[in-house]
Amino acid sequence: MPPRHPTARRIHRDQTAPDDVFIARVLELSAWIKQHRRALTVAVVAVALALATGIYYRNSRAAIANRAATELAALRQTVASGNRAVAIQELQTFINRFGSTAAAAEARLLLGQLYLEDGNPEQAIQTLQPVANELDHPLGATAAFLVGAAHETANRSGDAERVYLRIADGAEFPFQRLDALDAAARIRLDRGDFAGAVALYDRILGMLPEDAPDRTIYEMRRAEAQTRATAASRS
């Protein structure tokens, strides 16, 4: 037998081969699954139920929203017909049925306007308030203006002024803030608070560019309020 080359090395196989490691881990995982089979089954069923519930809820809400939009279109025709009593009753029913939908907010505006036309400001405020409280809602500022008008109808100018000032501070669009300041200034003029009206007209003018078409109108209103404020202070 020829002698082994002096530099030759014995090959050691003490380390576990990669295939053996993989098989061992698979066996460990299989044993763990068998041990926790019941818990895993419960978890899988729970996840499946949650997904199914979420899909059903989303589809259900979409179907309700579509049905509400369709029925609201028919209600607009009822409102336009001029039959106020029928329109009020049907809008009330609609809000009770679809109160969580986007269409319900528009229905509240329609119903609030009908209550105002019917000389019922308290019902108008109660109907409009949920939308008016959220100025970031697309219809929030419009609803708040109607609430202010309802307070004026009920001879509560102070409450109306507070509503208009809240719009002026929180409405999304500049034209809404400007209209609210103008309404509040009008109330102050009617109340004899001419200096207060001047302050609001100053806010309006601060919002308008120098070349704004309406600027001259507000400058004239401010000048008139200032004149009356000066006269009141001398009397």
C-alpha cells in the first residue's frame, strides 16, 4: 500500500450537513404544529372571520350609501314640488333610516331649510346642528349659516353672532369666512355696536387684495360704521 502524502489531511465529518439541519428544523416545526394545532386552528378561523366580516361590512355600507343617494334624488323632487308637509315627513324618515350616510347630511340641510320656511327655527337648529358642528365637513359651513339664520329668526342675535364668528374662525374657504364676518358685522350694527362692526370690517379688508372687486363696498361699510361709532362716542 503506497504511503500517504505527508501534506494530506484527514477529512472530518463532525459538522452536521446542511440537509440534515434543514430536515431537523422541519421535524421541529412539525412537532410544534402538532402540539399547538388547536390554537392555530382557532387563530386561522378568527382571521378568516375578521376578513369576511370586514368585506361584508364594506360592501354593506357601499350598498346602503348607493341606496341612500338614489332615494335622496327622489326626495329632492318632492321638495321641489312645494308640498312642504310631505317633504318634511319623508326627509325625517330618510334621516332616521340613513343617518350614518353622506346623503343624510344633505337631507338635514334640506329639512332645516324647510323648517325655517315653515317658521320653526328650533326644529331647524336641532336638525342642522350635527352637521353644523363639523366645519370641516363639506356641508358644515352651509349648515352653520342656516343655524345662524335660525337664531336670528328666533330673535337670538347674540347666538347668531357667535355662530357666524365660529364660521369666520374655522371655515375652510375664504369666501365662507368673509360672508360670516359680514353677517356678524351686520348684527353688531343692528345692535349699535359700531366700533365692534368696524373691527370686523377691518378683518374683512385684511383678507381682500387691493384690487378685489368687493373691496370698495366693504370700505364704504367700514367708513359708515366708523362715522356712527364716532358720533355715538360724542353723544
